[in-house]
Amino acid sequence: MKGATGPVRRFFVAVLAVTAVFSAGSAVLAHDDIESSVPEHKAQFDDPISEVTINFGEPVDGVELALVGPDDGDVPGEVLIVSETEAKLVFEPLTVKGEYFVRYLAEEDGHLIRGAITFVYGDRAGEGAGALTWILFGLGAVLILAIGAYFSLRNAQKSAVDAEDSELADVDV
């Protein structure tokens, strides 16, 4: 019975570890602690823009904003403080179509607010590729869990056989 709790425990630890790994990435794109943004998170538009505004909803200090383009390169811009709750990133009008990320960092009452919003300039080309990526991640997770379960159960069976052999060796004939 003791051998069964080890593999079960390892299986649940593996499940928790895989869940933690796959959910860590979503925290980066979360936009908690902001009240609104222009453009809105996940907006899509065809006309080029030259500014992004973040409204934090509460007074903030030390605001940093950065725009990352479809090629993962930083887009040069200037941060303007509109009010104690709002900041704006001004840049040259966009020319490259694709998905953009606006990363923000600010301090509110001694704690950091950080995150990102995304928007798409132009068509949402490649949207299916994102779904394919998540499907592949899911299949990878299932494969990892299946392999972990296999080895855990195999070790449990070996432990049970070894325990049975040990008990048989102690029997006097």
C-alpha cells in the first residue's frame, strides 16, 4: 500500500507543475490593475495609429510604457503623463501590419502594476496559428502527463513485486 501513495503523489505533483508552467505565460498578458486603454485590449483596426493611452484608474508614479512590434522589436516612442491616473505613449504612425504589445509598468501605493495589452493593426492573419500553438501545447502536456503516469505506475508495480519477493524469501520451507 505504501508504494501506491508515492506514484500517486508524484503524478499529482507533475500535474500541478505542468499546470503552473502553462499558466505562467498568461499572467504576462493580463491587464489587471488598469481601468482602460485606447486602443482597447485585443482591438483590431485598419487605420494606423500613433499613440496608446493607458488609464490606471488610481494615481500612479514612475510610469513606463513600451511598444513591441510584430517583429518583436521595440517601437521608439515618448511617454507623456496625461494625469495622475493616465499616461500616453506617442510614436510615429504604424506602418507594419501585425500584432503589437504595449507593456506597462507603474507604481501604485508602493506596489508595482505591470502587464501588457495587445492590439492588431491590419488583418488578423495568422490567427489560426495561435490556436494551433495552444493545441500543440495541450497535446504536449497530455504526452508529458502520460509518460509520467506510465513511469510512476511501472515503479509502483516493481515495488509491489519486490515486496512480494521479499516476503516469499522470508518463508521457511
